[in-house]
Amino acid sequence: GESVGLHLPTLSVQEGDNSIINCAYSNSASDYFIWYKQESGKGPQFIIDIRSNMDKRQGQRVTVLLNKTVKHLSLQIAATQPGDSAVYFCAERSGGGADGLTFGKGTHLIIQP
Amino acid sequence: ETGVTQTPRHLVMGMTNKKSLKCEQHLGHNAMYWYKQSAKKPLELMFVYNFKEQTENNSVPSRFSPECPNSSHLFLHLHTLQPEDSALYLCASSPRANSNYGYTFGSGTRLTVV
């Protein structure tokens, strides 16, 4: 079956460095991808999205890259700050008429001072 | 606040109790969702409502019963739950289902079944 997963459960980076969080997906019919951030005690918060007809999209300090050939998605966070500490999830929409997003397990980003 | 409000924030219930979770959104969205978030597992889609109509039930046990009286409100009625149902229950909304829009999530209800 289809699955969306993250390569690492925990990522530790130094404050000020760039962070890269990776995600693999298996459904080649997926046409829409989103990154969410979840802080402790809160619900997931939308960060950035990308449609399958694009391979890169930039936001404020964040960039999402999509490689459809290898079914890989990544989130790059520039100049990581303490407030970036959270669990990051990738999610996909299968595009086959199914409602609902499918989420990966999440990567816990830890910022070292 | 995100515009999606869930109540209560915390709930402890016995296995024979009946309780309800409430979700309300003021974003003008037409689709609403229930997700279950358990430790060390991905978010699991439970139900999808689009324009008040249920469009997806992701093989959820009948002890969970959703209700969507209008596009702004969503309930999850709970009865005879099991301890393994303890989890964070998240509500989300989007402009409409089956479309390329991100979801807006509430903060969730932390449910503990004893």
C-alpha cells in the first residue's frame, strides 16, 4: 500500500546552521505535498506546500524540494533558530480522488545552542 | 489560535462512559476531518466531511461516531472505548475536500481511556 515516511526520527542541529529533513513516499499518483510543524501541546501547523508539477518552492527561511523520479521530498530550514524545535511531518494527497492527507511518522528537530 | 477550536483539551473517560469531542472552525471552510495521533505512529485519518456529507470512513470502529451538523461544526461521539483508543484526536478543516489545499488543525483533545 501507499506510505509516506521520514528517514530519521530525530535530527539535531546547531543553532544558526541549516537543517534538512527528508521524506520518502511510495505513491507515484500523489500530486500534492505539504510540510507541517508540530510543537509540543499544539496541533500541526502548515509550513509550506508543493504541487507535483513543481520541483522547488521557497518560503520564508524554508525551501521544499520534490524529486518525483525517486519519490523524495525534503524540507530545508535556513539559519535554524530555537523556535524551530518541533516535530516535522510530510503529508501527501494521493490524487486518485481519495479525500484526506496521508502523513509520515515525523522527524523531531532538536536545536543545539 | 488557528481558527479551529477543539474542546475539551483533555478528557479522561472510563470504558463504559459516553462522551463527545467538539470541533468548530471560523475559517469559512467546507471540509472537516478527524485524525488520531498515537505515540510513535503517523497521524491516522478517521473521517472526512465535505459540505456536511461524510465522504470517507477510514475503517474506524463503530465505537467512534462522527456528526457534522453544518460546515462549521464537527463532533466525535465516543462510547465503550478501549484503553488503546487513548490518543490525541485532531480536528482539521480545509476549503474543500479532495483538493490541493493545506489543512488547518486544531490543538487537539488528549483522550485517556481508563
